[in-house]
Amino acid sequence: MTHAAVPHLVVHSLRDQIREHILEGIVSGRWKPGERIVERRIATELQVSQTPVREALRELETLRLIESAPNKGVRVRRLTAAELRESYPVRAGLEQVAAELAAPRLAADPSALEREVEALRLADAALDGEAQARHTVAFHHEIVRATHNKVLLHAWEALGIEVWTTLSIRWLSPAPRAYAAEHQEIVDAFTRRDPEICALIKSHVLSCAPQV
């Protein structure tokens, strides 16, 4: 399988760009569970030194997406459904708080959420799992952003939700699911100022967790 050439990376945020490149490779299936990620090969491909590649790999190890062992190098972890589930109760709690803080703003202007729902309708129709994951995460990101609370936003983003959601859909949720319909229910709850919106969000997030 051939891959398009990657342009030379700029010095600014080099480690972050390398990390995103590796993440994209894991999420897209370029590197599969158990497969080795060769530090030197990535450095050559991206035309960078091995030091920022090593730093990026260390960050991904803290997210438990890869693992390293003496004389065995770095490999993509074989994640189980149980491991993928672990972030969902934490995420549900954060989004429950986010729904409470953001409710007045989203009731007044739900357009950001509506755009993601429309994108999800197209993704559902095409059975495009990657687009479903991308717009599902974007929908929830908009809810957290609408709180205007930087601490909450940072905590939510630090969970690596886009990666975990994409991997959950790709590896453990093969059955088709109507993502647009369930997210439209959330938009409707915000617009009608439903007093149960926080409980609805919590229940929704927990229902998305992969089953053990």
C-alpha cells in the first residue's frame, strides 16, 4: 500500500504535527493493533530528526495508544473494549457540566450543532464511519466550546476523545447506527430548554461506549 508524500514540516509545533501524523495513521488503519511503528522511518518520511518523533511517541504512550518494550520497539496497543470504555464515564461527567453551562447559549443559537447534525445525516447515508466519528466529536466539541470555560474545554480535549471515539467506531461498532437522529434529539432538547438536558447528555455519552 502506497501513501502520499508528506510535505516537510515547519519548525513551529513540530512535535504536535508529528503526533497528529502518527495519530492519523493509527486511526486510519495504516498502523494496525500490534504493528510496529519505526521511529527512524517516520523521521525519514517527514524529513525531521528522530528527537521530535521520539517525543511525539512518548505523548501517545501516555494516551495508551502505543506501547514500548526493550528490544521490541514501539507498537500500536491492542486495545480492548473495556479499555476504550474507561474514558466514557469521565467524558459523560464533563459533558453533563458543559450542557448545564452552555444551555442558554445553545438554546438561543443552536446553529453550530445543527451544522454537525446535517453532516451526520450525509455520513449516515453514505455509511462513512470516519465522517460519522469526525462529526460526532465535532458536535460534542461545540457543546463544550459553548460553555466559554477554558478549564472545562482543556479537560475535555485532554481525554483524546476524537481518537477514542474513532477507534471505538472503527474497531468495536461495526453495526450501522443512526448518529444524526440521536444528535438531533439533543439539539431539540436544547432549543426547547429541556430541564433534563444534562441527564440526557450523560445518558447519551454513556450509551456510546463500546460494549464489553
